[in-house]
Amino acid sequence: MTDAVPTNETILVVGAGISGVTAALEAAECGKDVVLVEKSPSVGGRVAQLYKYFPKMCRPLCGQEINQRRMDASRRLRLYTMAEIESVTGEAGNYDVSIRIRPRYVNENCTACGACADAVEAEIKNPHNLNLNAVKAAYIPYSMSYPQRYVLDPSIIGTDDAQKAKEACQYGAIELDMEEATVEIKAGAIIWATGWNPYDAAKIQPYGYDRYDNVITSLELERMMDPSGPTGGRILRPSDNREARSIAFIQCAGSRDQNHLSHCSRICCMASLKQSTYISEKYSIDSDATTTIYYIDIRTIDRLEDFQKRVQADEKVRFIKSKVANITEDRISGDVVLHGVNTEGYQRYDNQHDLAVLAIGMEPSVRAGAVGSGIAGDKSGFIQADANNGAIFGAGCAANALDVNRAVQSATAAALRAIQVVNGVAATEAGS
Amino acid sequence: MNDNNTAMIDKYRNSFLREVEDNVEQGEWVKMCMQCGVCSGSCPFGPHWEHPPQELFMMIRAGKRDAVLGTESMWMCTSCYNCVVRCPREIPITHIMHGLANYAHRLGLAPKVNPTRRFAKIFWDNISKNGRVNETSLSIKLYFMDGYSAGVKRAVEMANTGLGMFRTKRLNPLALISYKGIENPKQLQSMLKKAREIEGRRKGYPG
Amino acid sequence: MTDRKIATYICGGCGLGDRLDLNQLEEIARIENKSDIVRTHDFLCNSEGVSQIRKDIDDEQVTHVVIAACSRRAKTGAFAFDDIAFTRANLREGVIWVRPDSEDMRETTQDMADDYLRMAGAEIQYMQQPEVDRSEDSNKKILVVGGGMSGMTAAVEAARAGYRILLVEKRGRLGGTAASLWKRTPTREPFSDPEDTGAGELIALVEREPNIETFLNSAISRTSGAPGRFSVDISRESGGTRTENVGAIVQASGFTRFDAGILSEYSYPASADVVDQHELEELARSAGGGRIKRPSDGKEVASVVFIQCAGQRSEKEGHLPYCSGFCCNASIKQAMYFKDCDPGIDTNIIYTDLRTPGNGEDFYRSAQRKGVTFTKGSVDAVSPESDQLNVSFTDLILDEQTAVNVDLVVLATGQVPNSGVSIELEDAAEESDRNAKTPDADQTAEVPVDSILNLTYRQGPDLPHLRNGFSDSHFICFPYETRRTGIYACGPVRRPMDIAQAIDDATGAALKAIQAVENAALGRGAHPRSGDLSFPRYRKEGCTQCKRCTVECPFGAIDEDEQRYPLFNEARCRRCGTCMGACPVRVISFDNYSIDTVGQQLKAVDMPDEFDEKPRILILACENDAYPALDMAAHQRREYNQFVRVVPIRCLGSVNAVWVTDALNAGYDGVMLMGCKKGDDYQCHFVKGSDMAHDRMGKINDSLQQLQLETERVETYEIEITDVDRVVELINDYSRKINEIGMNPFKGF
């Protein structure tokens, strides 16, 4: 971490998910000064909510540990959490950026001892677990949060709970009068790595996400699979907390659909295949858990093909080429009934499952138009490379529907594009 | 499935697809189908379709002209529009189904004993006669379309409903004797005749 | 070692002061650890505590610091000192947070803390702040191998950042495959029509760019050295070699076409009218936007079928098991060549899964709008029929066997990486050569593959291949991870891809090359130990030239000199310590990580005698996965056995057998080695550390048996970073097991 004052040779990176962290570190490790801005209280972003990565089935936190050590070791990186970009003015090589920082109510004295959380009684929905469970209103976002520092939810400010938290802290880390602050910085180039959001599943009306308890999204399932998640690694039906045995995956939930997202979100096929292996393995002792994947096309590109073949060989996983028409609920059992037609040879089905998982599509968290006026975007709002964008570069899932590997490639490329600009600034300043 | 009705030369070539595009209402959308099957699954009459919409679209691409135009399937469409609102490609499936039915009918290839088709014909004859639907005569025609005894039987079954409608002035038995349609039905009929001629000429329908 | 001045800072915060006897710790620091300065602070990580440390470094010339507080992973922002050697005794996550706060446990808890402080004291005695090995004459030029889209992009992008580039292309022209394409798939909104390839434009940029020197008709005949000082022979086809020095290398050697010759069921090459996608591009180029004519008789094509996945996604002999990913879009593009010229031409794409991710979906829709038809089906055969081709296939939607007659058939075949020599295959071939030579071996012998880089490295001439011959990274989070530091693959040699992806990939690789030359100049380590300034040294007089270090280095960093001594190329090194773990005579070490820094730690532990009923279990924990998992267990206040002593290590591969035998000799009752997942989907960021440790410990088992010690006294585990519950269970189970086995009989000897 650095104390250097940002200049026109500084690169600003917006978003500290894996793309933003990568772009920031790659640039910093080339000797550039970087300011990294993250909206939430911790770095990590979307991947920190993933239990495992396909196809290696490794843990996202493992790579995050390395990146956190790289951040520790970097003397060129400055991180602002709970911060958002308020405005950007200027031009390539010379931007003035205003960053708004929300109060954390906990300063750098925090030792992450957890006394405040013990003292506080109020609970809030746990955003890390997609609100599937609750967490104390003084909390650390997740096990590997970085910075490793607590945060107070604004809802308790002014209450007794806040006072209790303050009194419990022996280190003067809690500042209840902390206020929103604005920081003005200079930057030569800006990398926009604000990542993606799952498409609003409730908008896909025939699937009844907003009506039926046992229709969930793939991200919610991912949290359930995590042993440190809201269900301790068990796949529990929201309606009755019973372990789901027959699980249906609905591909292209929102994606490839002119009524919703016109693009293909790329990751969802592999995500469902990955989750199906978890189901097969998790319940392999009882061996009665089955997965059914309803799909239009299975899109497992390059060596991911191996993964598809592996899953197809698993007799507990069934593939049905069909976009599910609609879901109804069996009132008594709470089961979901999927209706549709297997288009390979025309077979109609009304299949009852314990749980339906929507392989939900990806849309940019911040649409290109919201990044700045005149920033080029495609019709889904992903940032497009364009000469008129100046030195504002999209990276990762802000720029396209990408898997982690490709997002990191994209972020690394964005880092170089930014470096080209700031090196140009440096050369001009050296010459003048 | 029988593949003999298509000459080798036309199979999977675009001749029938083009014919559909040229002659069927909204037929140019057929090629946009990606075979997801959401239409087929969404249809409330689905189980009664020999070939659901997405399959019909594939058959059109495969050049199965006789099988497509001769099937009862598209006559099953009740215009609920479930398929249209769910289609990820925004294909106006309902319209295409009616377009296909109409096209088959015009070519004389439609199945002869299909009830939906017969209802449609009775309805059309009725409305085009006076410019308005004469519900009384329409009901009678419908009841008796399968013969006298079947008509009596159906009328007895529906007697209570009919009486109710009569009491609430929804059904006028006098309309059987004299029904006042639009002011000048002859004019309407000649307009329809002309339109039909133009369409037939443009699309090359027989007679 | 002469000016060593040690300061120890003991924190009393976070309950340490309540739970531990800090005076006793101070005494240990002063007397046993021989610290020159010992200070206790009740809140060491606040600005006052940190500035005290800073002040001592500046005013008291402290050179070595021990911080006895929380885990080395905590408060890293506060405790960051670049100019001194420092270590941390983990009293919070390692002791008080994993032990119950009860009176009867107080003694063993204090024992733990005392030991961790002793261990830190022992470590700091043997630790040096690494000397910075800045190399003034480090070369910052970048060599790009391959002048296709990937190579040209890497060259132009790095040149634009101000770096000098040598661009070497085997052929007599730039542009690679892209230059022979008619169009490419669209990269911009509305993603509806084929685009200009951009190759011509990029060639012009390369030619205009003063920072790029291009070598055509040339190949790399020798590469030696390390990042910052590679020496490369660039040989012209016509003869003549130039030796150049470069700092880093981007390998963009692209792909070769899959040889469709084995697809005889599709009448390739028997029928001239069955072509692959490349041949269709040639036909399209010669048509120049006009009607494409079929090769056999020059008739204008009126109907064409595209067969997707031809020779791909197939387990058949000679086929490609993977999906090349670009070919669905490529066929869509090529179908548009026909449709855009005359909508009356029938174009049918027969596929099993149509794969157009991202905005490819727009392109797919656009093709349908243009009248390209798509059939989900699997093709059995293509055979000539009168003057056409009969394509016989199963329509998977209509569920029937059927056929179509067309003028032209295009096979969507895949990309085969041009990745040079496979080190793994070479090893396997050597092996099989030694074993059994079959009589017809010569017939089946493959054409020898030309190396791309001709590295003089001990471990083979090219980048190691990951799978299917591609030089890809094994890691999801780190696609530019390379097993040959300073050499980065990009484009289709790394993974099958289209032009747009190759451009992004090449830009990323260019950045990594820049980073490599900058790091080399500063003597800094690359990922994952970014910024590490240490590198391995060895004591030549002790070396027996056994070559284990050169063979086992996962990064090929160690060559052998003329006298067959190891030759360390520090800038290739990733500081994992595998060489140190491999060395049977223990002559390899790092300034800040050595046989002694760990060995002395484990010896520093106070070893109770046999009758105390206080066993000791040593845990050597990988710093990337197991150690964080233990930390997280502590955050959740999970309890584990009080008799374990944990030492973080860089990688299980760095574990030298001597640590284990020393531990047993010193009286430890058991040793747990915690590494990461091994095997095909290994998670070791130093590639094979965990695998090697399992191997080496297998050998230790023999020695244990000779000593009549139970093999259970040394166990190796695969731990993932999220195995928080499991790691605690493993420790507690192991402790129980040791209790059952009984104390180490060597205790006290």
C-alpha cells in the first residue's frame, strides 16, 4: 500500500473483484501508481461468493489469498473500500475524479477481534450470502475480507447497539460520528472493472422465482454449497429446509432471450455442470440425488469439453434439450413441476423436482452509459473498446460476459492499455 | 416419421421455407426459431398437437411440405399467446399457426374433418353474410354440423344455458327469422371478394 | 551477521495481555532469543506502536524485528517494513483464539505462546534481509515470436508503452492465418455482419512503429538466459544468425490447421467440393465478395452445408477431444459470405450444440435473419452423388435419418496448437524407447516436431504443455501464470480462439512481458511471491552434483554448468524453495528462508520429557492454503490441540527431509505436512510441491520403519484454503492418534 499522491500518471481502477484487483496489481507490479476503488467493505467481488471454480473445482479464495499477499507487498497500490466514483471529468491522461466514501464507522485501529459483533444485538440480512441468512449489524463481510476490518451497518447508527459496539471496542476503532467523505484525485487512465450482477430472476415470470420458495438462482445455490455458507454446505429447500434430492437446472434463465438478455452469458452452462458434480459427490453416499439439466445448447468451449463429457458420463445427471416453458408448484409437497417439451424427438414432460435452479444470466453492474456519457457500450450495456472512450477502459465482466479466466485476461490487457496512456503522460512531462 | 413425402431434391433445401415466407402470414419469422421448444411446452393444447410449433418450424426447414400443410396441429391453436410472450426470439408463433392453417386451407390441403377448421368456416360464412355475427344461427349451425340427431342432443344438453341467455337478452330466437346485420352487407361481400381475388392472384392460389 | 540487532515487540492487545503472562514472554525474548530490545505494548498495531518500531529501526539501528502479536496475515498494512528482516510470532490466531480461556488450560496456552516466541527468535537469528540484486544492465527489449494477429498485437501494444520489440516471423510475410481470411466475425455492435480482419491495418502499424524490428523468414534457433538477460539466436531461413539480448519473450506461435485428411467419411480430400474452413476462406477471397465457385468445376455454389465439430469433440483416434470454440461463429460468418451475395443460395449449418457465447448470439440471430438455416444433427457421411454431394445425417429434432444434396460441403475443423516440443511426451517417449521397441515403431513414429524457442534449459526446449498440446496456464485466477518465468504464451497456442480473443490475450501477455523485464531489473520475484527479493544460493563445496534441484525445479530455473554444478538463474526463479527441499546435502538456501530458518525454529521448541504427558506435534503448513485455513479457524474461535506447533512454509515442495528427521530426533511425536491439492487438478501454485512432498515422505516412511518408528508419525495432507472445519478435525484426530501410539521413544536422546 502506498501514501503517494495520485497524479496524471496514476491509474484508477474501479471495482475490486477479481478483474479490478488483477488490473490494479498487474499495473502496480509494472511500477505504476494505482488507486483501487471498491464499493463494498471488502475486496473480492463476485468470485468471493463462489464456492468453487470450474473446471478445476478449486477455491476462489485460494487465488484471492495470493492476490491479497500481492497487495500487501505492493508499495504502489492504494485501496479505498466503501467508495464509489461520484464524477469523472477531464480527458485521457488528465482526469479529475471525485470519490465518495461511505462511513464504515470503524477505523484502521480495528484488530478484527470481534468484540463489537459480540456486543451488538441487531442483525441484518447477510449480503455475502445473498440475504439467505442474517449477520450481526457489526460484521466482517466474510472469512477472507480484505481489509480485515469490521463494518457497522448504518441501520444501527444512533441506536443503543451502536453505543454497545463502541463501548465493547478497546482500541478506539469505532467512530460513530464518521461521515461520508469525498476524495478528489487525479488519474491518467481509468479501468472500469465493476463486474456483473445476476439478472433479476423475478422478471422471468413463467419460472415463478418470486412466487415459489423452491425456485432459486444458481448464485444462491453456490452459497448453499459453501460449507461456510448459510446452510453449512447443505442444499436445503427454502420451503421446508429439507435436503433437496432431485434438482433441476434451467439453463439460459434470462440469457439468449430477446425478452430479457439478448446475449449468451457464457458461464452458466459450466456453472450448472460444476454444480451438478457437487450434487453427485455431496450425496454420493446415499446416491439417490439426481440432477436434470434443461438446456438449449451446452456451451463448454475448449478444454471445458472434457468437463461436459465427465458430467455426461455420470448416470445421476440427466440432460434434456428443452427450454422449460413454465414452472408450477405442487401445493402439498412444495415440489416444483417443470413443464415443457424435450425437442429431441418431441417428448412432452411435466417433471416434479425438489428444487429448481435458474442458471441465471449475467448483466453488467454498471452499464456503459452510466460509466460516463459517450462511453460506448453494446446493447446489453457492456463497455465496448472505442477510440471515443478516451483513457477509460472496460475490464472483465464490465466489458463482456466472461468466465473468470477470460475476465482476468481482459483485466491484464486493460492494465497495459492504461499503462500506455500514463507512460505517454510521463514521456510528455519528461520532455516538457 | 415418414420422410417419403418430400422429394430428395427439396429436403433441407430452402424451397418450402421460401414458400412459407412468401405465402404465410408472418412466415418470414420461421427461420428465426432456435429449437428451444418453449412454445411447444407453453401451449395449453400442447398434448393434442401432432407436431408442436417448434417442430413444425423444423419440418418447414426440412422441406416436409405435405406433412406440414396436411397436419391438424396448427388448427389446435386457441390464440392464447403464451408461446408468443415466452418465445426468446419474439417469434409471432400464434400468427404463424393461423397463417399456416389458412394457407393449407386455401391450397385445399387442410384436413377435412377437423372441428376447428369447420367452426372457422361456419363462423366466416356467418359473419361475411351480414357483416355481424348472428349468434343464434351460428349456434344452430354448430349444433347441427354433425347431423340432425347429434344437433338435437347437443341442443338438449345446452338447453339451460340457452334459456339463461334468452332471459338475459343475450340470445334472440327471432334472429333466426330476421337478423339485421350491417347496413349494406352486399358491399362488404364484394369487398371481401375483391380482397380474396387480389390475395389469390398475388400468391397464386388455385381458383 | 555482524551487525545483527534484534528487537522484539510483544503485543498485549486482543486479549493477549489477559490470557498470557507477558513478563514471561519478555524474559524469553531477552534471554533465550537474545533480543537487544524488548518492548511490550498494549496495542502494537496502532500508529503509536508502529512508530515505536519505526523509531527503533531508524534510531537504534535495529536490523531484525520479531513481532509477537497476531498472525502474519493480519494487520499487514501496519506491520510493513521493507528495510529490515522481520518475522512474527503468531500468538493470537495461533494460540489464544484456538484455545479455551480456562484456568486449567492456562499453562498449556502459555507453553504454546512461549514456544512460538522462541521459534520466531530462532528464525530471526538465521534470517537476512535479502540483498537487492538490481541489475543495471538488465535488458528491457521484448522478443515476440510469431507475426500473426497475436504476435503483431503483442508487439504493437508493448511498443506503444515505450518498449523496444523484436518480432520474429517464420514466414515471408506478417499476418499469419488472419491475413488469409476474407473477413472475421464481428467484434462490435450490432454484431451482425462479418468484419474486415484488421490484419492489413495491423501489419501497417507494425511496419510504421519505430520501436519494432521485424525479422521475416526467421526462427529462434537458441534461447538461453533469464528474464532481463535472455540471449536469443534469430536464424534466417536463408542462413545467417543474429544473436540478440532481450528481457522477456512473448510466444505467439499460433496454430496449424487440423488435418482433415483423416475424415474420409466426409469424402475429404477425395472430393474437391468438400473443403475445410480455411479453404473456404480462400474461395471467398478469390470470389472477392462475388459468387463463390466450387473447386471441382467452377460452378457457382447454389447450396452449401457446414458440418460443425468435424474431427472435434470426439474421442476417435486422431480427432481433437476439445472444442475449438471459434468454429460455430466462423461457419456463421462463412454462410453469410454466400447469403450476403445472393439470398437465394441455400446455406445449412448442421450442429450438435451451437456455441456462440457472449455477443455471438447476436451474430447467430443475424445469420438466421439472413436465411441461414441451422439443423441440430449429426452427420454420418458425405458422398458424391451425380454432380453433387450427398450429406447423410440424423436430424436430432425430427429424430430421423435423412440426407441433403448440395454443391459444397465445408468442414468446421479445429485449431491444433503450434506449441513445439512437448516435454512430457519427450520424457514418455524416452521412457518407452528404453522399455520396448516395437518392430513397426519406425512406421508409427511421428514426424519430429520443431521446437519454437529452442530453450537451452535443463528441462526441455519449449514451454510445458498443459493439455492437448496447448501452452496454457493451469490456473483459473492466473491465466498468465507461466512455468518459464519471463516467457508468456498468447493466442491460439495457448487455447483455441478467434481473432478478437487473441487480441485481448496478446495485450495481456505483452503486459506480463513488460512486468517481467521491470521485475528483473529490480531483482523482484514474480507471481505468486511478487516482490520477493530473495533467491536461492548454494554452497558449492558441499554440492554432490546429484542434479535433484535441476530436475525438480518446477520452473526450469536451474541449469547445469560445464562442471555439472547447478547454475541458478535467479530471475527465472519463483522463490518456492523446491530446490531447497530437494537437496539431500542441504546446501541450498534463501536469505529469508532456509534449512536453518525452519530447522532452528522447530528445534527451539521447548521439548517436555516423556513423562510430562505433553506431546509435541509439528505442523508444516503451506502458506497459501493450510495456513490461512488455520487462521480462519481461529477467527471462528475453533479449538484445536494445544500440543501442536505450526510453522508456515512457502510450499510443501520446499520441505527438506532433514526437517522431518530433525523433528523426530528432537522428540516431536508426530509431524503433519499440510500442502494443497495434488494430481491433475493440482492447486499448488508452485506446480508440484504437494506431489513431491508426498513422494519424498513416502521415502521417509522407509527410514521410519528402519528406526522402528510408526509410519503414522509423519503424515501428509491435502488442505484447501476453505477447509476450516476439516483442518481442525485433522489436527484433533491426529493428536488422538499420537496419544494412542504413544510418545516418541527418541524423546530426550
